[in-house]
Amino acid sequence: MVDYILVGAGLSGIAIAEELLSRGKKIVVFEDHSQNSSTVAGGLYNPVILKRFTLAWNADKQLKLAIPFYRNLEKKLGVELIEDLPVYRKFFSVEEQNNWFEAMDKAQLSPFLDGELVSQLNPMIPSDFSFGRVKGTGRVDTGLLTGKYKVYLKEEKLLEEETFQYNDLRIENDGISYRNLRAGKIIFCEGFGMKNNPFFNFLPLHGNKGEYIIVHAPELKLNVAVKSSVFVLPQGNNMYKIGATYDNRDTEPGPTIKARETLINQLKKLITCNFEVVGQVSGIRPASKDRKPLVGQHPEHSSLFVCNGFGSRGVIIAPSIATSLISHIEDKNPLDSEIDIRRFQNS
């Protein structure tokens, strides 16, 4: 008998697991490695939407929980997960520069926007205008995190590396059973895999495919992230991750030639040095139609819960949403109506 079964060990599942373990709960995690959006993600934590110079949804509050969360995981897993990484936005016009300064006048944004613009950031990234720096940014090594956390779960005998079979789930008066395992509750943290979940596939989950190319560019010598039409993320050893694409029509797994060509063309417009494409990765981001997480209790089965729909900002969102959901379940605190799945039950 365990307190919780968790299905999925991406960023959502890890955050939920940590919250439950901190409360002394007994858990079992099912993970079949079918969803990779957490693994291939850029891992960037950046509170500002750089297309419009606006604060991402609740990003200031979420960051206050996220950074300590990953610091604690570094100690627990014995690895370095967080790297400070400055993010610069390339401006394309004087109007954009003015919009940046206008955004600085907003109380929530002013802590994150540097008022001292940089005229030249890198000789291989020319600009007729300047670059603005976002403060308080960095990167979480999500591939390392998910890999090490699964090792930890396996060592603690908390991991079942198999596909969860929905047909074998039995809902009982005092909890659930799954084959020879009994639990009080189950939380589905499946990412885009939720589309196949018969208990929660009524929710408006949309797949948003993102693809990156990995390039080798010895002349670039860039040690900060740059946002233009694409992000350039340094990986070390003259390697850079370029992306990501956003495609809500293609939800098939695997990289595409179309995305590769798009990213190459965008990169050629940004940098003047030569580069070689040495790899390409893709993942399906789980997103809702209102771009808010999908969190809460099943409308008919009180032992079934979901934690999903983080889109491209899972690194920042996951810790605070996990705290909210477990507080809702264990402490009976209400969920924010913005994330509660009940907002869609009558739509």
C-alpha cells in the first residue's frame, strides 16, 4: 500500500514527487520514457516574454520557488543543475528599444530589465541597433536532472519503468488499485501523453512541437544566450543549441527536415560566421488552449488527479504548481481558478 501513484517523471512528476516525499508520503512512479519534452528542452528560466516585453504568467512568484527547488535537488542528487546564463534580446528598431524602456516603467518588469543597453554584443552577431539584457536568468540542465532523478527513484525502489496500462486501474471506495498495488490516490503527470488517458482526455490539451538544431561554430565564441528570431544557447566546446520551433499542427514524434531548414535560415540571418549542424532534437510541449496549467481532481473520481499543460515554461512553473496541487489535496487549500481543470468541465 502506498499513498500515491505518479505516472510520469518529467519536470511535473519530479516536482510532485519531491513535494510528496517532503511530507513523508509513500509513492511509486511509473515512467516509460515515451515523453521527452522535459529532456530536450532548452532548460532556460527567463521570466520575460521577449516578443512583447511582458512578464510571463506569475513568473516573478514562480522563480522565487523554482531556484531553491533546483538548488535542493543539486544537493540531493549530488550534481550541478543550475547555471547562471545572461539572456540578451537583439533589437530590430528604435521602436523596440523604446518599448523596452517603457516596459521598465512597469513595477513587475523593472527588476528583470537592464536599462543599460549593449551596442555590440559579439562581432559575429551584427546589429544596427542594440541589445537588452534580461536580469536573473539562467539554465537548468533538464536532461541531467531527469536522468539522475530516475536513478534516485530506482535506487529507492520507487520506480516502475513500464507503460501504465489504464485498463488495469481499478477505482475503489477508499482509493485505487493497479494490478497488485493499492494506493490512496494517483496523479497523472504525463505531458502530451495525456491525450491517450481515458480519464483526462476530455481536457483541451494541445501539442506544440518544438525542435532544436545543435551546431558547431568555433568562430562564434558566445557565452551568453541571445534571442532574435531564434534563441542561441551556448552548450560549451563551441556547440550551440538553436531553437526552438513552435508547431501546433505537427504532433508526430521525431525531428523534421522542415524545422531544420527553418532554423538554419534563421541562424544565417543572425550570425555571420560559419557553422555545422551536428544534431537535431524534438519534443511535444503539452499546452492548454488558455496557456495555463491543467491541474486538479477528476470530476467523478476523487482519487484521480492531473498535473499537466506547462507548455514551454515547465522549468519555472513546475515547482510552484506541484506545491499548489499537493497543498490542495493534503491541506484542502483551494486551487487557483486559473489552473483548476474545473474551468473546462462545462465548456
